[in-house]
Amino acid sequence: DELKDCGVTLIELMPLAEFPGRWNWGYDGVDLFAPAHVYGDPDALKRFVDAAHERGLGVILDVVYNHFGPDGNYLPAFSDLYLTDRHPNEWGQAINFDGQGSGPVREFFIQNACYWITEFNLDGLRLDAVHAIYDDSPVHVLAELSRQARVAAGPRSIVLIAECESQLITTIQSIEDGGWGLDGVWSDDFHHISRVALTGRGQAYYSDYRGTAQELLSVIKRGFVYQGQRYQWQKKPRGTVVKNEPAPGFVFYLQNHDQVANHLHGDRIHALASHARYRAIAALLLLAPETPMLFMGQEFGASNPFLFFADHHSDLAAKVYEGRKKFLAEFPEYATPEAQAAVPDPADEATFQRSCLDLSERNRNAPIYRLHKDLLRLRRDDAILARQDRRSLDGATLSPQALALRYMGPADDDRLLVVNLGPDLNFVPAPEPLLAPVRDGSWTLQWSSEHPLYGGPGIVNPLSEQGWRIPSATATLFRSVRKEPS
């Protein structure tokens, strides 16, 4: 009920395939057709989906088709053709989707996708790390999965979303055009740019981003900023060219399970920046034409961390713990002996317990909760914002940390979003045509991140007769108004 009232439309569950131990993120699944017993029996999942549907909410499930967990995978006992060494995989052996005997393997995973859709009435899937699903076949296994999952859904509409670190636009191109026919793909670029913009820190895999207004503008207009340029962190080109793919096909986010937990203390991004700067970037996320995703508790400013947890047997647990330390050591400050000693043990029950939400914070953190509700309502109810059309969007940088987005509507019914993540900006004069009012009209203030109901100090209109004076760490939305004929 709270999610529905907030304005959420689709719930994504982290992976549920059965795994060893008492707690796990789910990416160590081994029994792909069995919902993990630690959450309840299969009927409990069906009741959850039914309850969501009664409230008009969809439910999709994160599925892992790029590797099996390190403990309990029984499939090699039946055949040695499920796995292959023909392709590299950082999480163990790759799945055999294109080698000898791969036909039944492909069918196994495709039918697993159909199983979740039909047996549990799910509304779609989030496909984990599809860049690690290797397939040199004439028809990629995910294209076939997309086709068969939609057939299995019958008259129901389903949503298929890819996580793809390589930023392959093939993910959301139609099957007829050689793509995989999925509906959406995560944009890591938006997250990485936003994190550097908010924290000023660009280490490890953030090192190829500057966090500038120009980058934010580019990713909103283009979906990805890396579309084949060299990526210094990986020492190779990254990404593919985006052309006419629609804005809703790109999933933007400021937090997710990986990005929060990939830091020593599992700090959420709203704990790493000022409240004002977070409010401003949240407005950019939720008013951009792309599809926004909120991580659990983000909507009410959850204060608990989200840490990596996995309850393996002792020998494997120690290896996982050391692997976690090694990964975090990619960040120079986490490579110090003091930081390495402070890395939370994934097998410690306290690590799991600290990651659980305190839902009473919805009341205690009412201002930030109201912020997200109002932004989602704006996104839904404002006819111009709801179009989600990046082709009718233009933008300009006003300073290294300030930008303006103009949403062009019919009959000069425009919207203008001004975001300043930097210091106070005295933009007088204003030699930027996107700031000009519509013909025979003016801009009227529609929404501000500085509203006291959101914890702000009070609304000051950055536009006056003297020009644009844009306060630090603010987001302001304007609506065009035409003058009445005399």
C-alpha cells in the first residue's frame, strides 16, 4: 500500500532461485526453478504477486543466467555440457549457450524464464549482467528468450530489462533488426556521473567520469555517454551508439544493490551528500524522460547501509570474504590495512541484519518521503513530462555544475527544469536561448526542491525581472504561460 501511494508502478525482486545458507543476495542461485525457501514457500511468492496486482503494481524478478553459484550446482552431475571454458567469466564457468550440446541448455534457461512468468504470474524479468551471457549463435539466446517469454505470457504485457555493463544497445533493439527485443537496459553512466557530481570522488570505476553538468545533460539526451569511446579504467572501448531508441528504454538510478554495497560501509548516496544536493539530483532523476528506478528505502531516505551478505560454509565463506576485500581494494582508500580490516564479513549475521530496512523511517523521514511522492506525481500527472520523449528535449549547461532542460510541448506548452549542483550562480545576463520564455509568454514557478515540506529553507524563485540568480544545490521546474490576448 505504501509503495502504491508513493507512486511506484513496478517492484523488482532480487534473485530468488534457491541458494545455500540462511541469507544471500541471490546471485549464488543454483536451483533455478525453486524459490528460495528462506523467504517462504512457493505459494507465498504467488500471494505476494497477487497482492501487488490487486493494488495495480507489477512485479518483476531478477534472474541470473550468466553463471551458477559456487556451492550446490548439481547440473554437471547430469551432463558436462551445461558449462563451458570457451568464454571467460569472472564468476566461474560460463554457461554453454553456443557450443556442442547447447540446444538443451538454451531451452533449460528459456523455459526457466517462462516458468517464472506463467507459474507465478510475474510481469517480467530483470536479466543480470547480460554482458556475461556469451552466445555466438545466429540468434542470441536472449532474443529467443524474449520471444518465448512473451508467448508464454499470452495476452498479458511483460517487461524484460537488462543489466549490461558493456552498454550494448542491441539489448533493446527489435529482434527484426538483429537485436534482443528487450524493453529496457540499465544506464550505469547516469549513476556514475551523479555519484561523482554529488561526492566529488572519481576513483576506481568512477575514474572515467567528471560529474559535470555537461555529462548529466549528455546522458539524459543520449541514454549513455560511453558509446564506443576508450574507457581508461578497462583500457578498451566501452558502449555502443544510441540512435533513435526511446527514452523509456534506459533505466536511470542513483542507487542499486551493487553500487551501495561496493563501498566500505554500504553508505547510501543520500548519506554522502548534503540534503539539498540530494533533493536536486533526485529531481533530475525523476523528471528525466528515462525510466527511473529507486532502490529499496531510497524513497524515504533509509539510514541503514546495504552490505554484501552471503552465508556460505566456512571454507567457501573465507574465500568469499577475501574476494570481497580484494574487490574493494580497487578503491585506493579501501586498500589500506585499516580499511581492509573494517570490511564487513558477508557471512556474519550482523552484516545481514544491518542491511534490513526500518520501515518506521517512513514517518521519521517524512520530508524526503514527501519529496519522492511529489516528484513521482509530477512525472505522472504533468502531460508534458509524462510524454517521456527525449526527441522533444533540449538542454544547455549554465556553469560546470548547472544545467537547464527544456521539454518542448505542443502549442508552446513547455517545461523548464533548472538544476544547480554547484555554488550560487548569478547568470546575468543570460545568453542561453533555452531560458527564453515562449512567444508572448513567460515562465511561472511550478515546483522547487527548496520547499520547507521537503526540509528546504524556503522557495526563492531564481527568475526575477533582473534575470537568473540560481541558488546553490537546487532544482526548480517552470511551466510556460501565454499572455491572454487583450
